[in-house]
Amino acid sequence: MKTRAIFILTLILIIDCLSLQSQNLSGPDSVCAFENNVVYSTTTSAPSYIWELPPGATVNGSQSNNSITINFDGVSDSVCVTPDYNGVPGTRVCQFVYVDVFNASINGDTLICSGSIAGINAISNGGISPFQYQWSNGNSTQGQLVTPFADQNYTVTVTDGIGCIDIVSHIIKVLPSVNVIAGPDETIFPGASAVLSAQGANTYNWSPANTLSCATCQFPTAFPTETTTYYVTSDIVNQCSNGDSITIYVEINDNLLIPNIFTPNGDGINDIWKVKAVDVDQIRIIVFNRWGQEIYNSTDINEGWNGFVDTRSAPPGVYVFKIEYSITGENFTITKSGDITLIR
């Protein structure tokens, strides 16, 4: 009877020691996604151990020691350990591990012309702030403006708040340039034309096109009625065009002296509205009243209008003139128009 009582007391003491033994688990509570060789350990002394890992994680080495080396996947979950006393499990201890699923990317320009400014910007997807950025060209801001003159690869290292790192690259290609040359400026007289000439490319686009014979020709003819600047570029796929311009100056010679007021009151002073001309071969002078009716028409530069319509005095007011003339030695006609004020 005494032997049986001693046996039962001894068994209770062993179990009680197991339950009182300190249980702990050490290791990081946050890791980077797909981080390898992360060590967890327990100070609990036992013959062997049963480890439980987050989904997708794998073990480097043995899973029965008091420490374990884990290769993580991308799932946050608990790492647990249970001491094994020859088939008798001890207290199961767990530690939740946050897996930082973090990746970076770069957006921005990919094709530019030489000398142009390109913008690139690092993007953090996931992760824990604050983020740090370190570019291959030494810049440490999230985004930057660059001006590469040749194809350039920009790499950025992004580090988040718990030290997870992602490295990404972005290539900017610099397109070849085509230098289009439009030639020297020209001067023409009103009514004349000028042949434009572009060099340096295979295709051309001229503007403004409304006074050109062809907006996509290499040698269009321009018919400007006033001084006009024409711009030419080349539209070539995957190439940049450095355009040029040419100005066609329309020279309006002051061959005519046109009075804008006269007083046909018979006092012999400024009674005749007369146009004076220099180096003019042919001329036609027409005057209209306020209703657009023609009241004077002459090809004699020396005649002038006396302020009469037939035999009647024209009433005071504003009249419109139109003059068509040609300059000596030129084979085109110039047209001018304006107002005359008749005062009595």
C-alpha cells in the first residue's frame, strides 16, 4: 500500500514540472515577402519540437530542433512550436508574422526626342511607409525630370519602413532627329508667288496651308496676300523632327498717294479727289456710295473725282473706293480699297 502511494505522487510531480516550464518563441514579427533564412527559436528544453509554418513557407534544415530557418512566401500567418517530450506535447507557443508584400514600379516617358525633358516616377505598391528612394543617377526623390541625349536605363532602389527592398529599372529611348531646312526668307510683290523648298527628310508638312498649293509637298507654291511665315516639319514614325520656318515678305510699295478727305465746295481748294501714282502702268479707280452703287469709274490717273454724280452734287458722307493698278515692269495687278470722306 505504501509503495503504490509513492508511485502516484512521483508521476504527478513530473507532469507538474512540464506545465510550469517557461515557454517562449523568439524571431521577427514582420518579414519581407519571399525573404529567406529567417531564424526562429525557443529556449524551451525538450527532446524534440513540432514546428508549424505559414502557408507557402518552407524549412531550411531540420524541423525537430529548438531553432528553425524559414523561407517565407507571401502570406501573413503564425509560426508555432510545440515541445515534444517523447510523445507528450508541451505548451504550444505561436507568434504572428506579418509578411510585407511589397513591390515597386516606375512610370513615365519611354520615348523622347534628343534634348527633351522626360519625367519618371517611382511607385510603391504595398509595403509600409515611409519609403526611401535611391536612383542610379544619385537622385533620392520619388520622381525626377531627366534629359538624356542617348538611350538611358534608370534604376531605383525603393526601401519601405521595415527595410523591405525592391529594385526596378526603366529605359528611356532617345529617338533619332531629322533636321528639316526650309531655306532663306524671300520678298515678293502683291499678287506674286514664291516656291518654297524643304530639305532633310522624306515627308513634309507645311502650315498654314490655306495659301499653299500643297501642304505635304517638298516644293509647294505660296500665294500670300500679306507677309506670312510658313512652318515645315516631318512626320516620321519613331523619329523626331526639328522643324524650320521661312517668311515670305509681301512688299507693298507706296506707289499711290490716296487722299482720304476732300471738300468740293467750289472754292478751288481741295475740290478734286485725285490719286497720285508713281511707276504705275495701268490703273482703274472706282468710287461707290453707301449702298454699293458705282458712282465714279476712271482709268485716267490725271482726272480725279469732282464730287458729282452725273450732273448732281454728291451729298456729304463717306464713300468707298477701289483701285486696281499694275506697277511698271511687273505682270500682276494690285488692288487697294478704303474710305473717302466728302465734306461740303
